[in-house]
Amino acid sequence: MDREILPHLPAFLAVARRGGFGAAAKDLGMSASAVSHAVRALEQRLGTPVFLRTTRSVALTDAGRSLLAAVEPSLASIAEEVERLRADKDRVSGLLRINLPRMALSMVLSPVIREMGKRYPDLVVEAYVDYAITDIVAQGFDAGVRLGEMIAQDMVAIRLTPPFRTAVVASPEYLEKRGTPRTLEDLKAHDCIGLRLMTARTIYAWEFEEDGEDVAVQTHGPLVTNDPTYAREMAEAGVGLTYGFEPGLRDAIEQGRLVEVLKDFACQEPGLFLYYPQRATQAAKLRAFIDTAKNVLKL
């Protein structure tokens, strides 16, 4: 298709509807000479006249009538869609896709969703559980939730939780049978549930802090998984020690299903953040989520 034709179609349509260049110019907010120039340019691109002009009137040629029949419905449909988009730009509706780790579901998303359901009944939130370092733009997500240290610098980031620490835990039964590790060196003698990092395709080295220094410990054991929730369940079942973030293990610790060990070596993590590309803040549905999260999570 000749793209040079497209800019001149509104002028052609206005002249055809109004039956003259002066009236069409007023509708378009243009000068009569500019409208006349647009029509002449269109005729040059088509290679045939679309109007018969006299000093008293303007009439469509056969080619003009044929073009009008093809163009008018399409431009009307485009105009309607543009107006609909303008009207909907501040309406909170549609689908909001968020990529997040499982631990963020209960810590962040669940309380926000309960409130959003009351405020925005026309909005659907899709929670996609993922542990990889995902390109949310390429994968079609509106936003993501990750640890602050995992977010690319070109993203906007909003804090969702306070900082929290890591924890190593095991069931009381496992510790009674195998003993309680007191030092990082003791981990070599224990069954540890490994966590596979799918992006790097490696087994995650447990991170600690010892004497003010960061220490990474490679562990071994009978199970490797990419799901921290399953690792916690297997730790509760007595399979071995597991490593995770304290908020996700807190209930099990408080209820006695798990016991925390090596607490003096725990690391401090920056907390969970919502992140998204800069231009995404123009979307009403994302602004609504951010506002609701700030209110519910007391940010």
C-alpha cells in the first residue's frame, strides 16, 4: 500500500461529506488551501481525479465515489476505536499480568488482591509464579516482583516489604537424629535440600555472613528442586536442611514444624520490590495496583 496516501484521506473524506473545500477546512481546523493541496496530492498519488470542481460546486468522480465507499467505514471505525481508547485510559479494567516468586503471593499479593477486588471489579490480576530472572517486557507482563538486588537498573522499582533475613531450617526429628549444625563447616556433614537456579542452571550456593564477610557454601543432599515451597515441605518431612527467606518460613518455625539453625550467620536481604518499565506507569491498571499496594501494605 502507498503510505503517502494515508495522510490525505481525512481531507478527502471531509470534502466529500461537506461538498466543498471551505466547509471541510473549518471541520478540520485547516486552511482551504491546505485542504486543496491535500486533495491534489491524493489525486497525484492515485493518478486520477477524485473530485470534479467548478466555481460553484464540488462533486465526486466515479473514482472518488469508489474510494469514499472503501475509506469511509474504515476511518469511522478507527475514529471510534481512538475515542474508546481515550475514554478507557483512566478506566481500571482488563488484565494485569504480574510475574513473581511464590513467597510474594502471601507476603504481598494476597492482601492487595482482596482490596483490589472491592475497588476494581472490572480488573483481572494474573499472578504468574516464576523464579527465573525474567524479561517481563518480552514475556508480556505488566510488572514483576523480585528482591531488590535482582532488578535491572532501567526498571522503576517500588518497595513492597521491609528488608528481611535468610534462614536455615530443619524439622525437630531431623535435628534429633543428625544433630544441630553450629558452624558453616558443619553443613558438610548434613543432608541439604538444594535449590536449582533455572536462569543460571546451577545449584544455588547458600549465602551467609561470617565475621563481616559474605560467604557462599555449596551444599549436597538427597534432593534438588527449583521450588522453595517444596523444599520447605520436604524439610518439614525430615529430608534435610533447607535454606530460604525467614518470612516464608516463619509460620512453620512458630508452629514448631521447623527449627532455625545457624541464626548468627544469617544474611540481610533488601526485601521485595515491584518493578516495571518507565512507560508502564501510564496504564491505569498498574497505577491502581500501586496505589492499592501502598495503602494495604502501608508503604
